[in-house]
Amino acid sequence: MKFTLPAFVTLFITLFITLFISISLAAEPLRLSQPVATNATSETFGIELNTDLPMVSLSTLAKESKEYVGKSFQLETKISKVCQKKGCFFIAQQNEHIIRVSFKDYSFFVPTDSSGKTVILAGQLIQKKMTQKQAKHFNSDLQSNSDSIKPGVVYEIVANSVQIPLT
């Protein structure tokens, strides 16, 4: 089959446009859950934020983990990384303290472009055993290797509410 120059140019342009559209669509953030509350500065996912809960810091949770297991609290923290497949978990970070945050009953997700934002969440600390397979799966979903996700006994926050600033 012989290609003429105009046919080759048309084919090249078609392939370029297809590739450009694919890359553009892949870069779109996912929003698989709708906010339950929105105001001028933030959106809340999950259930409405219970501001009556005691506020703790990530460093306190890290230092006194056993004392906080199963207790409800609020936490203001920076999102270091978000699951890029669905927004079904994120890595919270304050200075050197890092912890995985999942969502109660897998009932909501956060936008995949939430990394770098400082959020307020309400939830509970749990202790669980993470397998090598789970750690590999979570790191794949983050599209990176996070030091916070490794096999063994780990602490994790199960959030029922996450308030994310709009900017």
C-alpha cells in the first residue's frame, strides 16, 4: 500500500489529535463523590463535619496511638498524596508524621486533585495488619512508593468526613 504525502499528513494529524485528547482526558481530576456541604471556602465529603469533636494533631496521634484507637476526633492535616484511581484514600502528613486515611465503609471519595491542600477531617484511629499485597496495591493506586505504606502492623485513620478548601 502506497501513501501519498497528503494522506500521510492527515494520518499523522489524526494520530496527534487522538494522543492529545487521551492525555488531556487522563489529566482530568476524578470526582466520584459529590460534597454533602459546600460554602464559600470549602466542600465537605462524607457526612457533615462534627466540629464538636476534640481536635488532635498528627504528631499526638503518632506519639499516643494506642490511646486514640477507636476514639473520634478532628484533625487538620495536609494531604500529601491522593489515590489517583478513585480518590478512595489519601496520605496525611504533618512534618515527619505520615498516616494513611481511608473513608468509612468506602462510602465516599475525595477529588483526585486534592494533594497539597490542608483539610479538616473527622474520624477514628484504627490499628490493622497490612499485607505485602495490600501495600503494593495502595502504592500502585498512589502511583508512587510511599514510605507510609508498608506491610506490618500499622495505624490508619478511618474518616467519616473530610472538609477540603476550594483553593
